[in-house]
Amino acid sequence: MSERQRLADQLLECLARQGESMQAKYVEPPPVPGNLLMKGGPEDYIGAVLCLRGTLYFKEAHTPSVREALCQCFDEFKRLAEPHLTWLWREEPPEGKPLTAYSDAKPLRVMLAGMDEDYPLSFYYISGKQPNDASSWLFKIFGRSAWEARIGDDLSVLEFSVPLLYQEQNPLNFLRLFLDFARRLIPEQGYAGHAFNLSVTSRDDNEPTEAFMAARMPGLDVGTAGLLANRPKFKHVKIKTVSWLTLLDQQRLDLAGGLEALRAQLPASHFAFYDYAGGVVIQAGAYPSGGDGDDPKPAAYVLLNHLLKGIRYETVGSLHGGSHDGELRLVGWSADQWLKRLDVEDSEIPAWRAKLLANEPALSAANTLEERL
């Protein structure tokens, strides 16, 4: 068995434990060595870590009110993550070095106060032992400046993640964070589910790992949100993907047929809806899933995707950079196919619905919030 196949099997075995009884012993998926699938790899750092990650696309990052909202989001995140945070990376900071130990970093509010509206935001809070290690705790801001917004490049991104073991032990905390952040930032679209965080400094060298695992785990998110956000194709009123949590602003919700139409077609035993002031957040299933079993597509994701694929992008361009030595990457046609990875025929939907109801745990007070609609 090749090293790549052994690693994939190990990760899939760990993911299969998701959704089992909370009494089951959970095994944290192993980190992936850096440059594992690159020529000359692996190297001695952590290149990729499987986690639960949320992504929110929002506007007005150059304004004082939204910058304060970002600080409030980080305040909430720190309550969970601060003991684990080790480094802060910044791209071309107006003062100081790109890398700072977290313990030496100025408070986020202080740093933002020293940046005028025409300076873009770039903050990567991570928990790796080494600065170039990928980590499962992440708080990442990619914020557009005022001058970029004036020329139409006004979509910014917040990404944040927690370890899968933390999610297993605290199944409601991430859900609360996602909703809280959405209510503060009023994003246009967003999603949260399993993803591989890649090394901040060596993303290109670890994209093949993400591509390799994405082919085996359709529940994964892939691609760099900050790079996608202001591509021309991403400006249309559509969505990139569905996941365990899927956020639609009111405009996208209306295009999808409206809240009541969606609720009527998705079983309440396995789907929850939450208001966030700007639209709705849909929870698909009791727990996030990467996908496992004979058909790895998570049944709840398939049903939601079927209803929302009419407002999904046909293409967003390549999700990865170009290949250096023939290694696997999601570019061109393969990137477009990834967007369609959860598609099934209309005639197959009853079977997927039956599979969900028969095999997947139902929602309960242990995995949903009382405020669900």
C-alpha cells in the first residue's frame, strides 16, 4: 500500500467516527506531513490538518463598524481558542514584521486602529508549534480596503476553525460562533464543514494533499476563499457550495424559492434553520461529515445541494495553483467538477432521503440550538 493510500484510509477511518454515539471513543485525525505529495517530499513540518472550518463572505471591511465587528468576533473566538494560539502572520503589515508570536502581538483593535481605510486587512492567527505548521485552530481575516471597494472588489472573507476533537466534545460551540459571527458581519454567503487547513506559508506545496483527499471526501471544502472572493465569476448572486452549515442572504434565499419552500422539502428531523438578520443559516444533519462508506457523499448534503444547485456557480475558475511536476490539483475542468460533486439525478432523491432517515442521527437538543426556526 502506498503512503498516500495509507494516509487517506487512516483519515477516512477517523472521519467515519463522526456522527456515532457521543459515548464512542473519538480518534483525532493525524496531521499530514508538509509537501507529502510534492516531488522531494515529505518535509519536516505539518502541511495540512483536518478540522471544522467556517467561511463567511462579507462587505465593508474598511469601515469602522465592520472592523469593530471583526474585533468582536475575535473576542468570542479567543474565549475558546486563546490557550492554543501561538503565532500571528500578516501580509505586508504597515508596521512590524510579518510573523509575531501570539504572546507578543498587539491586540487586534490596536492594530486595526493604526490602519486607515485604504489599507487591506490580512491576519492569520494559528496554533502550530512551528510558524509554518498548519493548525486546526485558525482565525483568518482577509479584508478589502476602501479603494478596492470603490472599484468593485469589495468582498472580504473571515475564516475560522476548531479541531474535530473539540467539536466532538463541544458540539454546540462552533454552531453558536458561526451564528454570532454571521449576525455581526451580515455576510452574503457562507458555509462550514470539514476542511483541511494548509500551512500559511506553504499553501501551494500542500494543495495536492487537499485535492487528493477531496476526491475521497466530498464533504470537504477546498480552495482559498480570499483568492476566490473577487473573481468576476464570484460576483454573481450565487453560492460556491453547501456544507454542514450553509448561509444564504435574503437575495439568495429568494432565488432558491424562499424559506418555506426549502423547509417543506427538507425533513425537519435532520435539517434546522436559523435566522441571522440578513438571511438564513441551514444546518444539514446532526454533525458535520466528510463522507464515508460505499458512497461517500453525505446524504444531508446531497438533499440540500439538490435544492440549491440552481443558484450555484457553474465555475469559479481554478481552485488550486498550477501543477509543478504533474501532481494532482483542482484546476480548470476538475475544479468545475468539484462544484458538482454532490449532484444526483432527480430520480435518485427518494433513495437519498430514505438513506438519510434510516441511517443518519436525527437532530436533538444535543446538536441544535433552541432558537432554530
